[in-house]
Amino acid sequence: MTIEADLPLLSSVPESSPNTVRHISRRDPLDWLFQSAAAPVIEIRGDRWTGKSELLARLSAEAARHGWSVASGTASAQPFRSISLGLFMDALDEPLAGTGLPDDPFGRYQAFRAVRNLLESLSPAGGMLLALDDVHRADEASVDLLSYLLRHPPAGRVVLALAHRPRQTDPGLRNLLDQAAARQWAHRLTPAVLDPQEALALLPDDLSRSQRERMLDVTEHNPGLLKALGSTRSLLGADGRALPSLPLHVLTETLRDFASLSPASWLVVRAAAVLGEPSDPAALGTVAQVSDEELRAAVDELTREDLLRTEGASPLLGFGNPALRAAAYQSAGPGWLFGAHARAARLLAARDADAVRLAEHLQYGAALGDRDSAQILLTAAGLRQWSDPQRSAAWSGAALALGLSDEDAARARLQLGGALTLCGRLREAMDVLGPLTRAGGTGGTGLDAAHWYAQALRLTGAHEGADRVLAAALDRAASAGPEQRAGLLAARIALALDTARPVPDGPVTALLSTAEHLGPVARAGVYALSAAAALRSASGEHADFHAVAAARLLDRAADDAVLPHVEGLYWLAGAEAALGRHNAAHRHYERGLRLAESGRLRVLAPRFASALAGLAPTAGRDLPPAAEAAEVPGARAAATPATGATATAARAATAAATVPTASESAPPTGPAESTGPAGSSEPAEAAASAASELSRLSKRELEIAVLVSGGRTNQQIARSLEVSHKTVETHMGRIFKKLVVSSRAEVAAMVGRSDRGPEAGR
């Protein structure tokens, strides 16, 4: 007969009721728990990473402040984790030294009584708190001893404080805790959900507002998960993107939950990480290569450990949170992952999965020379170019590596170059697009390549070169379709607007003439750009007309349709702001920022963020400082003309920007080889001018200006230089005054043109 043989049925005591659970926030006092009528048990319960350990630590500190003796232990502590009574050994190492646990029931009972007597003897007049963490991981002997102490509490002022996850805690122990709560001799606590300000404080201060809001939504304000997401600056695959690598400290902490898994369960949980969520058991068994019996046992173990969960009566399985999936994936070796992705691809192909789903696995599991897989990757890359350019670039590159026909290879390079441009990897983009652009011709690939190449030049600050590329492409585009011609014309007008030059009437008129042949959203982009051009020409009436037409079309369109034309929102909002429609401008800037960040468009998100922050005071809105920052680190530098590392690319690319037309027979040369006075004078003069302006700054001010050009926020600069945030603000004020500028973007552009990019500040 075991000690707990007479336990009542679990159903005899309710799990909990509202009046037996207290939600404790970080600001709530705990002194009431240590008053004269202290209950013998304090139970802290909650899900993974909700702050139980922090609350237990606060409880221990409060007990010590009241003069209580405190002993603390955790079931996951080394070297006690794998020994009998390890939880108590960790808390009471010296007093329990040499204590063994007999095998016979009576001997165990005597040992348990001895521990209870020990706790009574260790309790001073003020009281003793035994704080035990991770009780759900406790060994069997520790669970039996805890059960005994709950049924036969020590005399005197001895309080047991237990922190655990109810889903994973031993059912018998959980039942006893339910009885204690129902009888009012146990305080049942749970960490309160963080309020928005507390949750935001756990995220990096330079994330944008929309990115922070998405993280709060995914984590439901779970503090541990918020820290994990903040450390990777991503949603850890919860947004359908590829899984990032977790930092070592996050990976180590997360893998603690996997430590006791059987070999088959390891295979199944890694298969679930490869397949994504949710996964059906049959697919898990195929990818994990386990038998049906092993699969069923593994699913039981993984759900018991709360690593995988089911929803209602559905057989589909998903991870408890996205960090668990990232850790499971990262813990697998590359060889196993290659094989698992290949098995997943074959399984999904047999189920007629779409190209995007297949590409997630073919990127890693396809064999060299497999042209069918290359075609699937190429199709998926095209579908995801705007919604996930980073992955689009990876899939285009993988398709090229597998082998394609000449025509498909050219299309893959075009998609790769466009995706790299949207990612802000401008030097790589120009290397890919240069040969396609220099090949000339009136075909779609050549014109589209010229369009993307000019965009990359424009973003590196090589405006003259970009204009020449676009002019040459337009000369060849007389017989091109309306969409291609409209794209080239729009790019040339946008370039003029970016460089504060007059916008010629010819391109604007030509662009408007294509509008009737375009779809609604593309037509809206034409109207938005025309509105901005009309304002440059001081034609308010035309600007008003086109802005209203653009807003009507864009507001009706779904986000997916707007994303490839998202820059239209930028020009529309700018026109609306100039026309005094600040609320409409704010709304369109915000939508553009949200879309650009959802697709991680490094070259567009910073423009929307900066414009939105600049508009906020005018619109009577109060945005947090993080609204100025873009989602992706370094994105602001990528979108600022000639900033940082892109300054070198700008000088080389400007020199190479004279692209031969189809009638010219000059042999193509690489960007670094084509030089000439017309292509090199502009950056040289700009660099000299910027260097002269920067010479007005002190050494510390110049150091801060260089860090600003790298996209650093004031908080990051303060940490980097080990000075206060207020000191950085003071220096920024002086920098603005000396350089006669009014924005960080202008400071960054000036630093970039002077050839003192972010590398100079390191």
C-alpha cells in the first residue's frame, strides 16, 4: 500500500474557482502572505515562461525581509536533477547530506517524517519558507515527499511555496493542491498578465510600433516569450517565415524542456519543427521515420510534456509556442535536416501541396539537377517576392543552383535581383542585375532588370546613373506593354522627386496615358505619383484631383494587392500632408509602414517610418520614439541615399551607370570597370562638400553622427558609448544646429556622402 493510496478521485475537488486564485502583478505587495495567520502552502501556477520563478523569487525576498529563514531549490538544478529527492537536496543540501530513501514503504514513511521534523527544527521563531521551483520536473521521490508534507504539514510557522506548470505536474500532487486551495489553507497565486507598458519594456526599444504590436499579439504578453522574440527580432516562424537561430542563452533555456525526451520523441518533435504547424500524425511519422507504435508513444509523451498540443477533437498537433519549434529545429543536425526536408517534400508533393509549401523543403532537400524542383522554387520565389523577399531571394538562388534552362535562368536572376533590392542588399542586387541590364534588348527581362537596377542605384545615391539607366530603358520600351512602360516612367518621376529636381511634364503625361490600361491598384500608384509631381509643379488643383482618385482606389484594395504597389501609399500620403489632410496622410503612412514591415521590405519601411514620425506632431498625434525605427536592423541605413557601406557602391555604380542601348556595340563592362568624368564628378563633389560640413563637428559629435548613419537609435548610441541618453540628445541637438539639418536621415546622408559610413565608427 503506497502513501497516496487513499487519495480521492481528481474529479471530487474542483480545479479552481475565481475566489481561490489571485493574479499577482509586479507591483502588488506580498507582505500579506507572511502575517501571523500565514497559510502552510503557497502555490504559484502558470504556463511556460509566464513569470512563476520571478514571483517565487519576490516571495522569498519578502519572506527574508520579514525575518523568515528561506531555503530554495529547483527540480531542474544540477547535479540534483537525476537523483532521488533531488528537489529537496537542492534546497536543503547540508541538512540532508547522507540521507537515503529506503525501498520499503515503512522506511520511506520514516524518512518523510524525519524531513518534516527537520523542517520544524530549522524554523526560527520568525518562520521558515521552503521555496521549490519547477515542481513539475520533480523526481518521483520528491513528489512523494511533497505529497506527504501537504497531507501532514510541519508544525510551527513553516510555509511551502511551490511553483509549477499544472499541465505537466503529477496528477496526484495536483489533486492535493486542489484540495488545499478548496479548504482555504493554501494561497493559490498566478502571475498577472503584463500590462502593455510592462510588455513593451521587454522588447528592444528600436523596434517599430507595428512590429511590437504583432509580438504582443503572438505572445499574449508572455514575458519569457517576449524576451525570446525580442532577442531574435522576429516572430520565430509564427508569421510563416523561415525559422531564425535562437541566441545561445535562449536556446539553452528552451531546450531544458526537451531534456528528458525519449529518442523517438526527439525525432517526432524535430519532424514537427520541419513540417510546421499544425501537423498531422501520419506526416510526423513519415518525416521522423518511426513506427506507428513509436509515433503514438512519442505523441503521448510530447503532449504530456506540453511541447505539442492538440486543439479540441482535431488530430492536428502544434507547438505550445513558437520558441519551442525554433529550438527543436535548431537542435537537429544539418544532415538529418536535409533528409527530413527531402522526405517532407515528397510527402507534400504526393498531397498536391502548393509551390510555396513545397519550396520550404525543396530549398534544403532537392537534388542537384532536379529541374522540376527548380521550377517549383522559381514559382514560389515569384509568389513571395513582395511578401517575403528574403525567402524569395533564397529560393531563386536555390533554383539557379539546381539548374535551369537559359530562359528560366534569366528569369530567376531577375527575381533574385529584385528580391535582393527589396531586402536592402543593394550591392548584391547590382551584381546580379548588371549583366541582364547591359544585355539591353526590348524583351521583358531586360527592361525589368533595368528597372530594378535603377532602383538599386537610386537607393545608393547614384541618381545620375539611375536616370541614365531609366532613360536608356525607356528608349527601348516603345513596344513594351503598358505595365512595364508605366513602371519605368514612374521610377524616373520618383527619382526626380527624391532628388528635389523639377519633374518634366513629358514623363508625367506619358505615365497618365498608361493608366487606363492598368489594373486598379497600379492605376492608383500612377495617380499618387502624379499628385506628388503636381505639387512639385505648384499645381494644387491637379494634385487634389489625383490624390482623391488614388485614395479611393487604394482604400478599396486588399493588402495583398497593394503590397507590390506600396510605394504609391508613400507618394499619396506625402501629397495629402502637403494639401493639409493630415489625418488621411497619417492613415496612409501607417498602412504603408505596416505593409512594408509585414513583407520586411528593408528599402521601404524606413521611409514610411521617418515620414510618419515627422507627420505625427502636425497631425496632433503622439507616437512613441520606436515609431521612427524600422523593423529590420540596419534598414534605415539601407534606405538612406549613400549611407554607410552603400556609399562605396554608390560611387562605383554611378560610374558604371551609362548602359549601352541596343544599337551600341560597346562591350559590356562590370560596374567597377566603367569610369568616366560624367559618372564620377557628382559623388566626388558631394563627398568633398559633406566632408567640409562634418568638419564643424567635435570628435564626439562626429562619432555620434556616424552611429546615426548606421541606423542606431539614441538609446543604442548611449549604450554603445557608455553615456546617458540625455547626453546623446544634447549632442544630437548640436549636430542638427551645426549641420543645419532637421532630421536624422539628413545626418545619415551627409555622413554617407563623406565616405565615413558606419564602419568608421567602430
